[in-house]
Amino acid sequence: MTGQGSGVPHADVLLPFADAALSFDSARIAPARAAVLAVLGEAAMIDAAAVIAGFNGITRIADATGIPLEDTKADDTADWREALGINAFQAAKT
Amino acid sequence: MRAELELSQQQAWHRVAAPGTWLTGAERVAIAAETRHALDCPHCAARKAALAPLSVPGTHASLGALDAADVEAIHRIHTDSGRLGQTWFNGVSTGGDARYIELVSVVVVTVAIDTYRSAAGLPPQPLPTPLPGSPSRHRPSGARPGPGWTATLRPEDVTADEPDLFREHPGPRERRGANIHLALSLVPHSMIHWWDCFEPMYMTGPQMRVFETEYRAISHAQLEMLAARVAALNQCEY
């Protein structure tokens, strides 16, 4: 997935950067980082790396503590959570 | 690096080395080291590739400083967090729910800082030197069960014995509106440790809700897109 069609500017370089960052593979990360730097500049690369890193932590907090989604958010997002396959994540838990 | 980001990460990394509420500085640094080590664990790799991770026999490749239950928790949280369930939690014995929460906080601070530095092309921070001292072993008197697997401390149950974990002062409360704010609250100093590290990486709660102002070099929409991507890659249901 490249992010084309998302409507979010520069998704085409930001999403591959996120994918590479989570791999901890410097050979993947370097070109992805270079693409963000070339298109958006250093400050944007730093802030993109930061939010990727922050959510790589906070997702683990949610999953390691069993914190449930708030009922109102679950109700508001029920349709697209099903459409995106997010509900299938629950079935994989052990 | 943005000055606020650099300062917050330096502070968060130093706090790993200090005695916590349930863990010594040496134990906390050992948890950080084991967190890094998990990425090279063959048992974790085999489990990650399996449809049923708990069906895979074997033991973790560990550094040997922590007991097996701590290692299991650290490795699973780092390498396969999206498939953690209550059955697993109930079976992992890490010395009580509060000690577990503090362990989680050290793991996630380590993961976040290491992810940032790796993504930004910076070398990993050397492990800090543990500081002497004893854990306080203070459990908030207002803690009660739920909404997750451990007890939590709700804002309305905070007493004068606790630090300002929800940023109530000077007001209005900054850390509010989502269950995720409660997740580490059983150990207030661990909650503060995490959120003081996380908010400069993302935004504070109030900043998140002001869409007409951009606080970072990328937009709210770009930040949220990246957050959603990471959540999806980690199979995070929340």
C-alpha cells in the first residue's frame, strides 16, 4: 500500500518510512528516510520518525494491558473497523 | 532534533536507570537490555511466524539477568504484542499487576526511543548506568479493577499521595478522554514516565484537538495517518 488515494499529502513517502522503521532494518530504513528528507525536509522527517516511534510504543501499552476501546469510539467506528479487518485482530489473541 | 524532543528523550532514558516503584534501577536497565535483545531471539521469530504462538516449543534467548517470566513478558510485548490476550496475561507471573505495569513502561520507553533513533538514522543510546536506591512499593489506595487486565487509578480516585499523573494542574486536565490514559496509572510514576516521553513524539491531548494549528512539521492528518499505519502493522485493535 502506497497511500495513493488516501488524500493525505505525501503519503507515498511517509507510509513506506513507517513500514521500514518498524523493521529495524537499516538497509530498508535508509532509502525510506532519504525519500522523506528529499520531499519534506529534515524537520518533517524528524517528526515523522517521532510519531512512528511513539505509536510503536503506545500500541504495545494497549495490547499488553488489555485496555479496551471506549464504547463510544467502538460504536462510532464499527462499520469501518469491520471493513478494514481490524476486528480480526481480536481473534488472533491468545 | 527538535529541542523538546531531544530533552524529553534524554530525561526518559535517564529515568530508566533510576529506582522505580516496584523495580530497582538495575532491574529496569536489565529490562531495557532484554527488550533490545528480543529482536534477535529465534524463539520469538518462530512464534511470530506461527498461527498459534503459544504452541511453539522452546525457550527465549535471553541475556540471563531476569527470570523466565519477565523475559517472556518482555519478548512477547516487543515482538508480538498484537496477539497478546488475557489468557497469556493470566499465565505470565511477573510479581503482581503493579510490577508488571512498571515492566511494560520500561519496555515501551525503550521501544519508542530505539525506534525513533533507528528511523532517524541515529545510533542507539548506550544503556544507562543503574542508579542506587530502593523501590517505593507504593500502590495507590484508590486503584480498582479494570477497564483492562490490571487495576487502574481513575482521575477521580487520585489522592494527595499521588503525583499529578493526569496533568490536572493548573487545569483543565490534559491527560483525559481515553482509556489508554488509564493503562499505566496503577504505577503513577510509570505513567508519567511514558507520557512525558510520548507527548513530544506526537502531541499533547489539547494540541491533538486543535486542528487549525499545526504543532509539528507534518500536519495533523499526516501524524494520524502514520499513527494508524503503525497500529495496523502492530495489529493493535485499540
